[in-house]
Amino acid sequence: MLNFVTWTADPAIFTIGPREIRWYGLAFAIGFAIGYMIVARMWKKENLNPEWIDSLLMYTVLGTIIGARLGHCLFYAPEYYLAHPLEILKVWEGGLASHGGTLGIIVAIYFYSKRATHKSMLWTFDKLVVPTGLVAAMIRLGNLMNHEIYGHPTDLPWSFRFIENLHAWRMGAEPIFSPPSHPTQLYEAGVYLFTFFLCMWLYFKKETYKKEGFIFGIFMILVFGSRILIELLKNNQEEFEDGMILNMGQWLSIPFVILGIWCVWRALKRSKDCK
């Protein structure tokens, strides 16, 4: 007998007038709030300028949201959004891409480093990525609540059936379920949580932040390396990906893995040269 989980979670916690308060948004906010507290501990540990931390939060939030939205629009549906540019502004309707968010943060930290700390970008990234694994895991749990970004059909006992006609179901229609499928949202959340705890250990116990770029490099290798592998189990998000050797998420992950390897190599080489 085939075992599976029939997932019937409602994406909305409650509604206020025409607006819904969704689990996705709550998970995003909780991740950022906890991340802020962790970064505050880092600031206290290193006795850093307290004015820098509020600026970091502002730059990071703006970079994440703007980058993730533009990434979704330009990587996955450029023809539509370039023809309807005002639609890009409708963030509340959904459509965020993690690779775009990463690029947005990189751009934001460039300006943050120039205008606030006057330190290297890697100095900032070694701190910023520590709580980012937790934020990423929370976002994937939000995707789970939204019945989105799941994987291919499988007969594994932990497979999930997701509601495919989610909007109609929420309006009162009978649910149409996907076949039992890989809950890839949980796979990614698990990897991101592991990365979070590893980066916490590297920073607070091993004080590896003294090897500039090392923690950042480890984060990039684990997060985007796992993304390349897990994408093998995922359904493509857009039709144009069906004929590709690797899908868009995999192609976009490769440069970040290479960047991570280079950062780890650079940090270890500099550490060795200093001995």
C-alpha cells in the first residue's frame, strides 16, 4: 500500500479586508527577526559600531526583496514582465527568485561596504550568511504552505500530495491533488538548517570569521551545491525549462558554487601564508 501525506494546509493565516496574512510572509518576517538578533550578538562579540547594524538590516531587506522580485521577473518570465513592467511592482501577488535575492544582496552589500563600514564585502558576508540559512529554511517552509515548488512523483513513504487547483479550492471547489511527490521544500529547508547550524558553529565556536571569506564560501557551496542536486527532483517552474539540459535554477547556482570554492581557497591560502 502506498503511503503519503495529503497536504491541505491553507496558505493564509487570516484576512484583513481584501488582504491576506500568509504563512509565507510570517515565515519570512520571523526569519529576518531572528537573523537580526543573531547579527546583534556578532556585533556585541566583536564590539562593532552599533550604527552599522541598522544600516545592514535596511540594505539587506531592500536588496533581498528587490533582487528576488527582479530575479523572478527577468529569469523566468522576461517576455511578459518587459511587456508589462508595472506588473513587476506587484510583489504581493507572489513571484520571488532566491538567485535574484542573492544578487540583490550582493549589490546591496557593495553599497553598504562603501558607505557604512568601509570594510571589504567578504567581511560583511561572513556575518550576514550565518543567519541566512535559517531565513532560507523559513522561506521554504512558506513555499510548503503555498503548495508550490515541489518535486516529481515518487512512491517514497514521505511523499506529499499537494493541491493543484489551490485558488479554486480556497473558493469552495473540490481539491485536485498532485500525484504523491517529493516534498522538495522540506529537502531544501533541511539543508539550509544544517548550513545555518554549521555557520553558527564556525563563527561562534571556531571564530572562523578571522579567515575572511571562509564562512561565506562554505555557505555558498552548501546552499547552491545542494540546490543543483535537489533541482533534479523538482518540477520545472516554467515551460521553457523543459528542453534544457539543466534548468534555470541549476544554471544560476553554478556561478555561486564556483564563487564559494574560490572564497574558501582564498581564505585558506591567506591563512597559510600568514603562518
